[in-house]
Amino acid sequence: MARVLRGIHDEGSRLAQADALAKIHQLNSSLAIARCRRLDFVGQRGRTEEVDRRDLDALLPEAKLDRDLRASLSRSNTFVARSDRCTVLPVEVPDLAVVKDEPRFQADQECPSVGLVPSWVVAEGKLVRQAVVGEDAAGPFIDVSCRHVGKDRDVLSFRVRPARAYRIETWTIYQENGQPAQERRLEDYRLVQDVWLPFKTSLRVRNAEGEVILTEETKLLGAEVNVPLDDAMFEVPAGLHVQDIRVN
């Protein structure tokens, strides 16, 4: 009888754990994140601090989740990125550092030029491209569609406004079946020390059936160029328990 009861108890614990994880996944499908990103292009390093803006202390009891699951629910993290690795410092687990194979710095360094036509679009021999010139109420525009030669069948298309220094207005990646896979809109461009930055961007991601599976809106509160950076902010604090989960 004891073995049977133990088996029932274990099964109940597994079901409760699965239910808790499902709730966390559902709650984290809608997030409000404040992000501060510092990039050192010369040193090829970056630091990003993300703060979960939700009231987790209120959210946990509302979802009937144990407070011990706060760390699993929270999306507050600090990322220290180098060209070859990224170290995650979970805010809710202050004694832990997780080292990953993740090209985060490469992605972060694209941020300042996110509104400009990327260099690979005009590179010779890399793309099959088509351009359509038109004009609407906002002025002249160029609709460009292109795809990498021999790489994949996804088509990248975007609209640029030549009168506004070729800042990208919309950016859409299409699936092979012609349906949009990712739709991005870039708005509210402002000049930050000779660099045009979109202060508002929105993203919509669809699955193969055309259903929207992710929506994201980003508002840039401010940006500075050539500010002093302390070397210490790009180092992992001493004394942490480090988990290195890199493949090599």
C-alpha cells in the first residue's frame, strides 16, 4: 500500500509541476520589459539589463503559483556579451552566472543601424532583387524585395523613403507559400548624433498557417553616443556559481 500511495503522490507532484510550468508559459506570453543596452564597438562587448515591469508579487498569488516560482516567472536578467559568448546573470538568482554560445553582441550591434538599409542589400552577387518605385501621400518610396542566392526561399521585402535618407519604414519576410512570416514597422525616426534611429518599432510573427504567434512593440526612450564606459560593467562579478553550457 505504501508503494501505491507513494506512486500516486509522485504522479500528483509531476502533474502539479506541469500545471505550474504551463501557467508560467501563459503568463510570459505577455510581457512588459524595460531594457538598457550598452555597446562597446571597439572592445566588441556589450551589456544589456532587462527589467520585468510586471508586479510579480501580485501576479503569483493571482495565478495560484507558489512564491518559490518567482525566479522561473521573472524575465529580469543582465546579459554580458562578448563576440564569442554571452553570460546571463539572473536578477532573481544573484549568485548564478550561465555562460552560453549565443551571438548576442552581433545582434545587439545591429541595433543602431536598424532603420538603415543593411549593407548586404546592395552587395553584388549575393541577392536576387527587385525594386518598384512609387509615390503616395507621404511622398516617393521604393519597394524592394530580395532573397539570398542559393540560401533559402524566404523573400525579404521592405519599403524605404529616399527623401528621408533611406530609412526603412516596413520590413516583411515572406514564407515560401507567399504568406508573411515576419512583419516589422519602424516609425518616429529621430536624429541621434548623425544617426537616424526609429523610436518606435513593432513586430508581428506568424506561423505557417498564418496565425499570429507573437506581437512585440518597442519604444526607445533615449540614446547616447560616445559616453564613458567602465570596464567593470562588462565583467562577471567574482564569487558567482558559473554554469558553462557552451557546446565547445
